[in-house]
Amino acid sequence: MIKEKPDIVVDCRKETCPIPLIETRKAINSAKTGQVIEVIGTHPVSKKEIPMAVEAMKLKLLGVEENDGVWHIFIQK
């Protein structure tokens, strides 16, 4: 479980590609350096794509958690 409280929460439950990735990028662009973003979703493909995009952007992936089909991805800008 991630202990840090996110500065920005992006809720993309019930959205499918490419919406979760687009919304994640918007949140990253609006975040200040060091801020934590939590992305919440249910689309399995996005759960894989978002961490790959975070890595490509050279940001810090703090963790990925899933419970009952709902995942939470934590990113630090």
C-alpha cells in the first residue's frame, strides 16, 4: 500500500483506451515536480500502458495496486 497521499487523483473507472492514458498525461503535465498522481481505473490494457508511458517519460512509478478489478497507479513527477 502506498503511504503517500496523492496530490492529484485521476479517476478513469469504466473508461477504455485511450482515455485513461490521455487523462494521465494531462495530470502529469499539470503536476509540479515531486507531486504524486494516483490514477484509478478498471481497463486492463491501460493498467499495462500507463506504467510503460511513465517509464518512457522518465518519471517515478511508485506502485501499482489492484483490488476487485479496480487498479491504482501511483506516479511521482
